[in-house]
Amino acid sequence: MTARRVVVWRHGRTSWNATGRYQGQADIPLDGLGRRQAAAAAGVIKELKPSAIFSSDLSRATQTARALADVTGLEISLDPRLREINVGSWEGLTVEEAAEADPELVAAVAAGEDVRRSPSGETTSEVADRASAAITDIIGTAEDESTVVITMHGTAGRVGIGRFLGVDWDRLGSLRNCAWVILDRHTLGHWYIGAYNLHADFVVPDDERVA
């Protein structure tokens, strides 16, 4: 058994997204804008007729998944392997604040090096391995020719897709809040990106924009 299509969907905005803070595995919920983003995106994604919804167990992902569950009637299956990269002691810090604590590590991350996000965090390869393993398992247990939705996070989603496809994730753009990626299975069996960084049309009020 295997799916035909996978939708990897990043969660909506949180207050820490809005203020540029490292979230990692801190359990930060969606803010008001994030909830509206999720509802708008769910209205589009439901037209793909998913048969299953999987999600990271962090609340910003499960709240996003819930918007789709509400309009499809599907249950949500949680998988902690879909969590965001663990940033350890950087949780809640801005990039500038993290750079004061660990300047060499922050500089290495900015340069694209595969280093730990803080001395107690994960490397990019570690999160890529666990996220891609989760994607592979989800696909393998899905109904034949079905579409499944996987709600997760920006870094974990991007590098998990890269590892799953065997491509350089640095060549994949950052996922916007509540954007999604469509992965399709070719008739010859291999997987490819059908669409990247799709989003629902959504007008952000001026007082909720991030400079």
C-alpha cells in the first residue's frame, strides 16, 4: 500500500514567528492570524480530497491540522517525529540574542553548516533523518492511490522533504507560515515535487504585518 500524493503543510503563524524568535520544540500555539491562515488553507486543501491527516504533536501544528479535520471529518494521527528541529537553549531567543550566547554556532547556521542549533539542540541532518523516516512510514501505510496531509514545521518540513527525495535541501526555499508542498508519485514509482510553497489567498491586516 502506498499513497499517490502527499501534502506537507507548515503550521500557521504564532506570536514567536511574528517576533522572530526561535521556537524549536517549545509548544507555542497559533496566534489569531495563524488560526485564520489555517482556516483559509484548509478550505483549499480539502479540495485535494485527503483520506488521512498526520501531524506533529506540537500545538501549533495540531491546531493547523484541526482546521482541516473540521472541514473533512477526518481524524488526526500524531507523530512526534514530525516535530520542529530542537533548538535547545535558543528557545524563545531572537537570532541576535542567540548570537550573543553562541556566536560561532549562530554564524555556522547562517552559513549553512550542519551544526547543532545551540549546544543542546539538533543538527539539520538529525531532524532530516527523523522527519523523512516519518514521511516514508506514513506513505507506506496509506491507502493505495490516496492523498495524505502531513502538518508540521518549517525547517523539519523542508529538510525532511529534501532527505526523502534525496535532494539538497539548501536548494529548497523556506516554507512560509501555512504554506504547503505537494509531493506526487510518478507512474514509474519515484516521488517528485509537484508544487512548492502554495498558500491560500489571504489579506493580512496592516496591524498584523511583520516588518
